[in-house]
Amino acid sequence: MHIDKELDTRGLNCPLPILKAKKALAELQSGQVLRVVSTDAGSVRDFQAFAKQTGNELLEQQTVEKDFFHVMRRR
């Protein structure tokens, strides 16, 4: 999968990963893909809710050790 922008929010707690992702998505063109890495376990449900509320597509979520990866496509 082609990633247009990557955002590292490790060490930040809710709501900062979502707020930073929102800002990063606003800088992308429609259809471009953002990958966010977070260490906040709550980010899994936060990104699911964020996708539903904003209409951006949550393509993938993955957990690797203590990191949570979220891949979103801008609407």
C-alpha cells in the first residue's frame, strides 16, 4: 500500500493523536493515505470513531508490540 504521509504520535495520549491526524489529513488531497503510529491503546477505538464521524476511510489497523498503526484515506 502506498503511504503519502506518515505521522509519529508515540508518547502522546488522547486526544493528541487524533488532533494531529486531523491536521495531517487536512494537508492531504482527497484519496491520499496517512499512516499514524501511536502508543496509546485507546487510539484504536478513537480512530474507528474518528473515521465514522469524518467520512475518512480507515483502511487498516495493526498492533505491533506496543505500537498501534492506523492507516486512513482522506475523503
